[in-house]
Amino acid sequence: MSKNRRRIEIRFRVNRKLRRVCVHPLTRLLDILRLELGLTGTKEGCGEGECGACAVLMDGELVNSCLIPAVQLHGRSIETIEGLSKRGRLHPIQQSFIQRGGTQCGFCTSGMIMASVALLMGKKHPSSAQIGEHLAGNLCRCTGYSPIVDSVRKVGKK
Amino acid sequence: MRTKHIGERVPRREGGLKVSGRARYVDDWTLTGALYGVTVRSPVARGIIRQIGYPAGTPWEQFTIVTAADIPGSNSVANLEKDQPFLAVDRVQHAEQAILLLAHPNKSLLEKARRAVSLDIEHLPAVLSLESSLAQEQVVWGHNNVFKELKIEKGNVDGVLNNAPVIVEGEYWTGAQEQLYLETNGMIAVANPKEGVTVWGSMQCPYFVHKALMELFSLPMEKVRVVQMETGGAFGGKEDYPSVLAGHAALLAWKSGKPVKMVYDRGEDMAATTKRHPSRTQHRTVVDRNGKLLAMDIDFAIDGGGHMTLSPIVLSRGSIHAAGPYYCPNIRIHGRAVATNTPPHGAFRGFGAPQSLFALERHMDKVARTVGLSPVEFRRRNFIRQGESTATGQRIRESIQMEKLLHRALKETNYEKKVRLFAKQNLKAKVKKGMGVSCFFHGAGFTGSGEKRLASVVAVEATEQGKLRVLASITELGQGAVTIFTQIAADALGISGQDIEVAQADTAFVPDSGPTVASRTCMIVGKILESACIELKQTLIQNGLLKERYTSNAFRAACKKYVKQHGQLKSFAQYQQPSHIQWDDEKHEGDAYGTMAWAIYIAEVSVDLSTYEIRVDDFLALQEIGKVMNPLLAEGQIIGGVVQGIGYTLHENVIWNKGRMVNNRITDYIIPTSMDVPPVRVIFEENPYEFGPSGAKGIGELPLDGVAPAIVNAIESATGAAINRIPVTPEVLLEAMENTNE
Amino acid sequence: MHAFLPDFEVYTPRSLREALALLNQNNHKPLAGGTDLMVLLAAGNLPAGSYLNVNGLEELGGMEVGKDKVRLGALTTYTEIRRQAILCKEFPNLVAAARQTGALAIQNRGTIGGNIANASPAADSPPALLTYDAEIKLISEKGTRVVPYKDFHLGYKKTLLGTNELIHSVYVPRRFRNWHHYYRKVGARKSQAISKVIIAACALMNKDRIQDIRLSAGSVAPYTLRCFQTEEILRGEKKSQAAIQKAKTMILSEISPINDIRSTAKYRRYVTTQLLEEFLLSLP
């Protein structure tokens, strides 16, 4: 048994790199990423799992990082928006968001793109309806969504 | 002028930063040694502060505590009226009003302390609704609760009303709407008597904040610096409130001697910051036997909340738009903005027009029905035409063609056929369908002589690398200002967009180009930018560094050379009011706007009678916006605005209890998700405006104006329920249907 | 983030046995997927104290398909439920509920056990479980007990779960394959909404008669309701306008909806009867 009031050591992977942090067990993954690791691409929009701005991948599955306590992170592998571009080259989904107006103010964008990545891992060519359902947990106040759906549907196309 | 960038689907320039998480918003930035700040607010709508207590159990000596007594300068937020204090002194004028500020290095301790502060506030009777304010159930502001009253008069309304056999009357209500930008308000401040005050934050209008801080600290211009960080949406919600928050952060920094960061959580942002004004509009209309409007008598009232802030300007815009895109010889519009004891309402995309246009376009359907015309035919007969004048007496100079727009919109939606089909199907179906139309305009830029008074300035300068840098206080909020400015500058100079830089909106470096509001960025400020670019080019030509025809390379070389020779190459341009604009502020008479964008929106809805859930199945947004500068961004503006409008119409319901918003969570304040939106079909018509850059008009606010009436007209056509208020939740529709069936 | 973290202790037991021992000694509150508790934490509304991180306990996870019943470990997530072919085939109400709980990121974390223990009257999966005669296995250091889920909820946020107990598993008997299923959630929007009304039902038809029926309702009472009396008057009935009217009247006497920030009692009553009618009309 490990009992903890103060801090525990958590080892986990972030964007394929092994990380070690010492935090209170209920520290939110969101705060670990932003405050401990300086990965500020992941945003806080509501703090209650409703808006999706803080969405990241945990072992390949989409989660809201504001709802993940540190104590459940040990040994996990997290992927954030910062891990998406490889050697400075944007991921095709990132390109598509720029090209098709999928980002406006940009605040929902990191979460929206991570949610899109999660979808595209399981389905190469999702329909608009599937994309709509898949992204329903990611709120956007600027685009009206269809440019985002378009960005996902036409990813990789000219 | 060749246009290589204007009119193209140029992708957003800062897009790369945004899609890779590298764009820096205020909360992404930390200063070493910074404290966090929080606000202690009034739970009471109106009252007298008896005592502020700091109960034992909290190490108060560790906290920086700021009250009104700590304010070095003027304790009022720079605005139209000096009635809004940064911190309450002895009276509370609205719920959530800031009373004191706390700062501490530990955020969680700070929250504990915030909850520990005890406030002893004696309750005074409060006014909590528009009706009770109008009825003066209590006088809570001035001598009659009225922030501003105005009258627009044309012809002789009473003359017509007195002799009219039939007057069609209607009353329409709209609720508050929360902007719900995804990034909450936030500010970082460094402030001390030696260096002055610097703030970095999320905002629309750096120079509004600048002025507010100068007055708050009694500092000269050069001692105050305001820097906009990447801003995660605004929609009007970051027009006036950032002045308050910047003041708070700076006060804590001033007193503690340390940098202070204040970022609201969602609950506080929703509860305490501005929302769209709730409204009531009453219409009395007379029509002749040919279905032509004879007289429109309109009473427009908005709830401004506890302080005046921008309410008079919202009222003005709402009133000017209240008679819409129709010609009527006799019009009277009576407008009032009144006080209640809720947090002040403020700017939100459309700025009063969505409220008055909801009323108008619902009422037009009612009048049409009364005189036995279809909603479409009635509107067609009354559209304003070139040479005719609006409610304010503005003569329409351009060749607007509302009939042509309407014709196209009807065709695109297969309107007539669908109306007949649905009428037939609805007889049996449990899911009823309907079509609704709305016709409207939106004037871009400040009203009347507002732009002349602003006298906005834009500068451009050559960099040492031979690039061109745009210096303007206009902020990128997601609407695409940086990209549009790049396009305008690149084409004005005939160079590549890659050679244009748009400087961060930092008052230490950029001139005052006015606020980023009122759909003015492209049409007004873009035009000034164009002039500044042309002047800079002329300087190079006159100095023999550039020929009339040149390449990007030649331009870069010329700039470098000039900078080497003269130290700097910079040109300024200032707003020049087109000579045709004549406006009388007192009478609200004349040319309210340089031009307007014109639109026809058509909604197709279905209503499930077993749950009264309403679904928008199809939405057509057709508008004439001068010149489409960037179709990709323009479509984004329209679709985004329409979806906000769908939320406004069907979902977004601010629930009040004793002057406080009680559903101040994203879980409980419902905005559309990707599953709630129809395909929004966007069609642009172009009719270039002489005084806009390349003919462009403003479009940012336009889409919000016409969504609600189109949808509610469609709901009525589906169900027969004559609904006169938004939001139309299923609960509201249930009640309305019961009344309809009785 | 409003919580003062030092006010909280978290224990991560290495085994179920250790978890149960801890529960027996102390007043720990279990933490599973975090989709409810972490929201309260961030809002500064989670009661200070000791929490037991049960999320990694293998015994509480997993799913087994037996001949007569399916066992869902308490830690089964909504996503896992959605992906199970057998559930899609035999227990579509449960899958529909999982699909409409929050959105995807929530479905990846939220657990069936947590949803039951949280005991929100608006929860999405309890109405579905009630239509399938689910049983809940509760475990403590003293042993296990299996209780019919219909007896589990006692009042608003009150359940049979002892402070020393954990929800171990949920069992659903495999006898509903030939029944007709119905699940409809009405919320404020198409997705990611908290329910205003949920009706879940299933019925076994014998020619044109309702041989057997299960009917439950969410968000219309202090806890998720199994509508026994309405079931009773429908059992053995033919699908007829008269039967439907009788059922609608009866269900109104069983529910006790309120006005709150999400809806009105009046609307909830109306929709409850409409959904009941829709279900009955959908029967062959």
C-alpha cells in the first residue's frame, strides 16, 4: 500500500519520452503537463471535462487531462499536441486544420486535433456524421464546426 | 492595382502556431516570482457594505490584500460614465461586483482565503428584471434607472397611427447570452511607481485598457503599457471587461511589488463578466392595402445591468437596426437602456442588432399574416431601394438589390416547394417541418461620426531585413485580422505576403487604431492600412529607390537601402471620413454607417412533438458584403456566427437567481456541439464599397443578426406556435403549443 | 483548480483484499475513473478526506460472458461497453446508454460501477440496467452479497452500498435476446447533455400481447425509477390506445419530477408519457 498526503513520484511517458514528476496524487494531468513539464499547448477551458480543450491521448485513447489524477498516471503513455509534429514537420491533420479553416482563435484546437487523431487511428476515412459524433466532446465557439469536420474528412487531400 | 492575395483563400497566418500548441495565451506564460490573484465578490445584488472580516485560521499576513482604499488614482473604469468602480467602496450595485482582491504565491491557499473572507452586506431592495426597472419598482440608478434614452423619428407616425383602421402590435423578448469564448479572461501585471504599469493579457482593445490604467494609477501615457497576448476568442466579451481585470491585476502587483497573474476559471468568467443585453421590443405597425409599410412605431428597451459601461452604444446600434432593410415613410424608434442589479451587460457580436432584428423579423411575419401575404411577398414589397432613406434618414447610395438576394436565397433552398410540401406532410407527421426567412442588414464601423472621433491611425515600417511591418492596435481574436492585414498590405505594395509582418498589439509600439470591435477591422482599419502602405511605397519611389514596376526582391532591397540611409522608414495614415457621411448625434439622424452588408437567411427546422426538440435541418446564409477578401476566413466568420446564433435561439439560457447567474458552468449553459449544427450553406454576393479596401464591407457581426428570427419563423411555420421570445427551449415551446392549441 | 490538495489523502491499494481492509478500517471514498470526483475536486467541492484509488484493481475489471449471464466488472468503461458485440446484440439499451454518456473522452474513463455508486438521478446507465434485471455484487472484507439492482437505490444519492463495501460487478441475465428494446434520452442537445428525461424499456411479446415488460425512467424522481405499476398494468395487455392511455396515466403517478435548472416538472411529465407511448407504439 502506498499512502499519500503530500507528494508521490510518478513515472510515465509524455510524447514518447520518459518523465518523472513529484506531485500530490490528485494533481491533474493537465496541471502536470502545463506547470511541471511546461507543455502549455494543452489548454484548460472548463476544468470539468465538458469542453475538451485539454484532451490528450493516454495509451492511445482520448481523455480529458483535467479529469486524470496523477495517481492514475503511473506507467502510462501520454501524447499531447506538442508530440504531434515530428522534427518540426506538421502532422497532416495539423496541415489540414490550417488549410481548411479548422482553427480560428486556436484555444480548442489542441484538444480538437488530438480528438481527430484518436478518430483517424481507428478509422482512415470517417464520414462527416462519424466525425461529428466523435468530436462532440470538443466545444468550439468560433468555427461552427463544419470547417473542422472538413479538416478531418479531407486530411491528406490537396 | 493587381490583387494577388485579396480574394484568395489565404490560410490563417498564425495557423501553424495554433495547430502545434505553440501559440502563447496569457495562462501559458509565467513570470518568475509571480503571485496569483483572485477577486472577492458580492453575493448580494444591491446593498451597503457594513464590514469586511478576515477570520482567524488563515495566515492573512502572507496575503496581499487590496481594497478600494489602496487605489492610487481614480476608482472608476474609464468608460462613457464614471459610475463603475474597480472595487466597491461602500455600496454594492450588482451581484458579483468586485469588493477586494487577494494575491498569494499558492493558488490553492488563495482559494481557501477567498472563501474565508467574510462580507457583512446589508441588503437593499434590488431591481432584477428589465420590466421592473422600466416600471421603476425601485430606483437603483440615477433618478429613473435610465442609462440612456433616444428617439429616432422620421415622418409623422402619430398621424398614421391615429387614422389607421388596423394596427398590428407585437412584443418580443430576448435573453442574455454568454460569449463563452473558449479562453477565459486573464491578465498578468507588473506595476510599481518607478517603472509604471505593464499588463499582458487576453483582450480586444489594448488602448481601452491603456486609458483605464492611466486613470486608475494617475500615470502619464508613457508609463502604461498594454500588450495583447494570443486571445482565445472574444466576440465582444473582451471589449470592456479586460480594463477591469487589468486594473485588478495591476493593483495587486502595485501593492505587492511582484508580478501578478489573474486568470478566471470558467465559473467566475461566466458569472461575473459581461453578457449580451436582454431586451424587450414592442412594435406597432400600419400597412396600406397594397401591403406597403405606412408606419412603424418601435419601442426598444435593453437591460444594461448594474453600471452603464457600453449600454448607450449598444442601444444606439440596436435602435438604428430596429426598422431593418425596409422602406417606410413614417418611423419612430424609442430606445431605452436601463439599470438592473445584475452584472453589467456588454458587447456581444451584433451589439444590440440581434435583439431588435429578432423582434422586427418576427413581427414582419406577423404583419404579413395579418394582411394576408406570404412572409416572403410582404418583405419583397417593402425592401428599401437605392435612393430611399432608412429610419435615420440615411439615403441609400449604393445599388442594393434585396429582391435579387431574396430570389436567389429562395431558389437555393427550394423554398416555395418545401413550404407547400411541409404544409401537407405536417397534417399527419409527429415531426413537423417548417421554413423561416429573415432579411436584415448590418452597418460596419462605429456609428455616425464615431469613426471620425476615433481618428484611428495605422503605421507601417520597413524592417532591417527589408520586410514590411504593420503596426496597429487591432487584435487577432481568431477572426483573421493578421491574415487580412497581410493580404491588404501585400497587395497594396505588390509584394509577397511572406514579406509582411504584423506586429503584436503592444501599446509601446503600435499607434491607436481604435478598438477591435464593430466589424471595423477590415473595412475601416484595413483601408487606413492600405493608405499607409501606398504612402510608404511613394516615399521609396520619390527617393529613387524603387521604380513604378518592381519585384518583391527590388522592394526589399529598396527598403533596406532606405533604412540604411535614413535610419528608419515608417509611414502613418489616419482615418479619413468619406465626405458623404453626415450625422447628427443629438437627433440620431443622418448617415449611421458608411455602408451596410445585406443578408437573407433561411432556416429549415423540424420539431419533434413528442419532446419539442427543435432541430435546424438546413441553413442558408446569403449575404452581400462588398468584396470577399478571403473566402476561407469569410466563410468561417459566417458559419461560426450562424452557429452562435443557433445557440442564442435554441439553447443558450442564462438562468438568474437574485441577480446571479446560477448555471455558470459549461455543463449547464448549453452551446451547440458538432452534433447540433446543420450544414450551413454560405453564399456571398459582391457589390464593392467605394471606401472599403478593395471594396470590402464589415462582416464579423452580421451573421448573428438574422439567425434567431429565421429559426423562430420556421418553428412557427412548422407548429403554428407564435413564439415571441428566445431562447426557444423545448420547455418554452411546450407552453407555447398549449396556448396555441387552446 | 480550487482544491487545496494537502486536504486530501489518497491510498492506492495493491490488491482488492488490501482495498477492502482499508475500507473496513477507515472512511475512505473510492475513486475510479474520476469523471465525477475530479470535477468536484477542481470546483473545490470535493469533501476533504481519504480516497481509495481503486482504478487499477484487476478484480474489479473485466467482462465475462457466461451461459446464463454476462458479468461486467465495476471498472468496465462506457467505451468497453460500446465495443462489446454481445452487449450490442442482447443488451442494446445498455450500449445506447453508454453511447450517450458524456462524449468520447468521458466514455473512455467513466465506469459502470462509478455511475451506479454516484447515484445521480440523471445518470444514463441505471435505467438501462433496470430494464435487464441487473444484479449488483457488493464486496467487503466480511464477504460478498448480490442484490437486485432494483433494490439498490433508496433515495436521492442514497444506496445500499455500505461505507466498507465496493461495487464488484454488475450481472445481466441473458434472457432478453428476444425482447423488444427501447432507450431514449432527452437532453438539452444532441450530445454531451445531462438528461432531462430517460425512458428505458423492453418487452417480450406473445403474438399481439405484452407477455412481459420492464420499464424505467431517469431524471424524473430522486433516483432512477423502475416503474413497476405501469409495468403491471401493461403485462398481458394488447397494444391498444386504451392500454397506452392507462399506462400514461399510471406512469404519471409513479414519477415525481421537479423544476430545476435543466428543465421543468411539467416538461418532464409530458415527455415521460410521450416516450412511453413511443415505446409502446414501436412494439409489433
